[in-house]
Amino acid sequence: MPEDVTSYFGATSRATHTQPESDYQFLDDASIQESTRYARSSRSRVSHHESAKYRRRSVKGNTSMEKTFPSDEDSPSTNVYDEEIESFDEEDAESQHEDPFKDESKWMQFYYKYIVVDKSTIGVSVLDSFMYNSDLKPVEEKRRVWSWFNFCYFWLAECFNINTWQIAATGLQLGLNWWQCWISIWVGYTFVGILVASASRVGAAYHISFPISSRAAFGIFASIWPIINRVVMAIVWYSVQSWLGMQPVSLMLRAIFGKDLPDRIPDHFGSPNATTFQFMCFFIFWVCELPFLWVPPHKVKHLFTVKAILVPFGAFGFLIWSIRKAGNKIALGSLTDVHPTGSAFSWAFLRSIIGCMANFSTLVLNAPDFSRFSTKKNSALWSQLFCIPFLFSITCLIGILVTAAGYELYGINYWSPVDVLEQFLVRSYTKGSRAGVFLISFVFAVAQLGANISANSLSCGTDLTAILPKYVNIRRGSIFCALMALCICPWNMMSTSSKFLSALSAYAIFLSSLSGILIMDYFVIRRGYIKLTHLYSNRKGSFYMYGNKYGINWRAFVAYFCGVAPNLPGFIGDVGAPKITVSIGAMRIYYLAYWVGFCISSVVYIGLCYFFPVPGQPVNNILTDKGWFQRWVDVEDFEEEWFDSLDREDLSDDVISIHDHEHEEKFF
């Protein structure tokens, strides 16, 4: 590594970022001048009734923003700063009560008040507003409220849901016995713990979310591609998780109104995989989720705390009840007629491992969305590294034992734990059974709701803020996710365990390659160093514009498609069966979809960055030079720094060294 990293940054920026002026004609000169005027006047604390419609005022030597407009939403996006204003002049006090939009047309008043979600972006160009809003900005200290135990509560709450129990039962469906299945689960979730802890580092250190961190690897504008991938998957999975939530709602209604309730409701749904009664329960669960979409992400920890309190009672209560009903006996052998040996056993074992990892594809990607709220530098590290494999393995063991007890009772290898619970209700419709089924189903419903909020709606909302930050905040994005989920047909995806496993594998094909690129970019290429102001800038010379007007890192896209391509033949053969057949070799590659995508994309990306170095990397040779430059970054004044960056149309001469951050705590 060079002794003076500044010299390397200077050489890199000059060599990589200097482009002909015509390359940057896509930037609207007028909008640049307008945003620059906005920033300068804002810092000068001059009123902005013509552009931004808000006022910046001095408070004890610091600056803060106080808006003079009415807000329809109480969310972090409309609360840029909320420090107490202790003194201000009479003119400012009077301006608080004025409508800043009174001179505008009715349409513009409606537009400013209700369409534009982040009022601080009024007067800022569309390109600059794409860069930044209050949901996307680095999380300041007052909003960093997740301690290590909050992450433990989060995963304790997350591990108990129908989906996790089905993952455990999927190994049994493949012919593994209970202990073989459990070992595969331990292995799978250990890998998951390592990946989640690794993906969380950029969020913990720089207090940024997944949409922002992905800009470093893919480029400012090209980051839309992984964001869209994540949004689509979040919507699909939100729908699937809501459909799973239909099952406990159904049992609660049957426990109250009679076990024959589905038969008393006419079926006009017209699908072999669902009934009118099931869709009604699905819609009830979907509606119950809506109020929780209003909760800001830094406050959602309370939902997980409540869920973490209920989960152990429901899980162990269900287990004890199942074993007692089975006469204290469980089926210890294989629960199917298939008894794999040799190569067949190895592939069944590997598929069970990959199923665990595929189930976490989304949570590995959006780990920064939660780790950015860490109170301390390692709050999101050890708690996740150990809690994920331990808690999920224990939960899966409970699911395995319940399935084995159900097999002992009824001679059927039930794939879903709710199916076993349903048998308890149908075969013994007593007061005790009805009460027990209702309470356990209620815990399942709460668990399912919390899992859907954390893994899908919040992730979708956060990602959409990066696409249209001027008009979308996390709340609006979450509501959009819920609305689009109604357009999916999850009952077809969830009809059998084989279709469920296919859905998981398809999920992993695309997201595993993204995870490999993002993790390698942060740990191997950049050694933990991120230039925050460049992440929020589309100016010429920004490290993450990659020297082209489109802000695309072509290396990341080549690596991504190289990671996805080997899995596609097996994927086509799986979803097209029995009409489409492919070789057994292609299918076996597909069975290892997560590792194939992750490893190939990682190796290709490192190789391309070795031969074609990326701007902003703190070492000359990524394979031989040593160094680790991750910092616990102070972002309390980041908004001022971002305004400063708007003053500069060209960042090519920005050769700020990592040594300028030596006052910040370095950590691994």
C-alpha cells in the first residue's frame, strides 16, 4: 500500500474520472444552477419562499432546519431535524404560521403538500433529489437505537414463523431423518450467520442502508438494478408470507365458529389451489398488516420485542402438546418411502443446506437496513453471528419434532406445522383443543406478521426511496409493496413442498450473485473504505460514477450475469417440468444455486477489479497490498457536507485521503 494514499486517490481520479465535457451534458445546467443556489442560500440562512419553502436557522452555533409547511405524514422523511429551537427572531416566529404555498395554484399546492414527500427537495433538481432524502441519509446518533440485545430479539422473533418450520420439514420431505435434517440446518444457518454479519458491516460503520451501499459496487445509477431485483423479490415474498399467514387466521376462525366453517362458505374462487374461505383469511391477514406499515423503521424494534416474548411460549407449548398427544413417542426414522443413500443422500443433504441459505437471500442483502441503527460498532456483529444459527436451528428442531410427532399420530409426513395443528382441531374439537389451537395460531399469526414486515415491506420501502426519493418514503414504499402483493398468486407457489423449494431456489439465483458482489466489493476491493459524500453525488468525478455519464460499474454487471447464467438451465428445467427436461448435471448445479451464484460472481468481480482497478480503492493491488480502513463514521454534520458537494460540478480533484479520517475510530 502506498505511504501517501492521497497520491493514489489523485492518480486514480485523474486517470479514471476525466471525461470529455460532452459526456456530462445529460446534467441539466439549469437544474444544477438551481440546486446550487438552493444549497448556498440554505447555508446562508436566507428564506426560500421561491425554491425550497423552508427556513434554516441558527441554534447555539449549530444549524437546523425547521419547515414552515404543513405535513400530512408523521415520518422520518418529513422530520429533517427536530432539535428544540430556543431562540429566534419575531419574523421567523410569524413565518411559522404562514402557508408557504398560498401564492401557488391549487394543483401546485396539492403537489407540494401531498405528492412531494420530502419537502427539503423542493427546488432541487430531479437528479440531485435522486441522490438524497431523509430516509436515505446516514442515520444520525439519536436514531441509532438498536443495541446488541435488540438484534437478538429481532432474530428470536424472526426465527419463529411458518416459513422457517417449512424449511425444516423440506429436509424430511427429501428423505432425511430428523437428526440428518437438523445437522444440515445447523450447517446452512451457520453460513447464513456469517453472511449476514458480513453484509451488516457497511451499515454499522457508515450508518447507510442497502440502496446506498449498493451504489459503491454497481455505480450511482446502476444501483437501480439490484434495487429493482430486491423490490420485485420483496413484493413476491410479501405475498407468499401473507398467504402463509392465512393458515393461522383460518384456524382461529374455525376454533371460534366451528371446524366445518370452510364447508359452510360457498367456494367460487375457481382455483384448484385455493378456496374462497382461504382467500378471505388471506385478505383478513393482509388488512391486519397495514397499520404496522406506518411504524418508522427505527421504532419497529418494539414489535420484535413483543414477538420475542410470545414466541417461546407458542413454540415450546406446541412441541409439548404434540409429543403428549403422540404418547411421548416420535418417528425417529425417515418419514417418507424414499431412503436416499450414497450420492442421492449427499444431494438431499446439500439441498437442505441450500434451502436454509436461499430462505435468507433477501435478509443477507438488506442487512444494512437494520445494522445502520446500531448503537455501537459491534452491536450488529456478534449478536447476529451467534444468534442466527443457534435460534434458527432450535426453531427448526421444534418443527422437525412436531412433524415427527404428527407422523407418529396420523402416519402422514406433514410439510407445514399448521397442518399438524389443524389435525388437533379437526380430530378433537373440545374446549381445550379449541383454546389451545386458537392461542398457538395467534402466536403464529403475530410471528408471520413480524417476519413479513422486517424481511419484505420495510426492505421494499427502503429500496423504493432510492428510486424515487422525492415522492416515496419508507411508509409509502411499504404500502406499495402491500398493494402489489394482492396481484401475486401465492397459492400456486405454495401448493406443494417441491414448488416451495423451487421458489426458494429461484429466489437465490438472482440475489446470491448480488450478495457476492457487494460483500467482495466492501471487504476485498475497498477494504472497508467508503467516501460518503461521493455515494450521494452524481457529479463528474464521483468515485461511484465510475468515470461515465451513466454511473455504471460494468465489472459488477459482468460478474452478476456470470453468477446467474450457470443456474438458468436447471431453473428452466425445474419450473418447466415435465414438459422441459435438462441434464442431471444442470439440475445439480441448480440445487447448489446459492453457492454457485455467490462464488462465481465473487471470483469474477475480484478478477475484473484486479485487471481494471476501480476508483476510490485505498490500495494499489487488491490481492497483495495489506490494509483495513473501516471507520465508525461521524455523520452528525453530513447534511452540511452534502450541501457543500452540490456547490461542485466536478469532483475529479477530490483527492481526500483516508488519513483525514484518522480522528474516527478504526475497527474490524
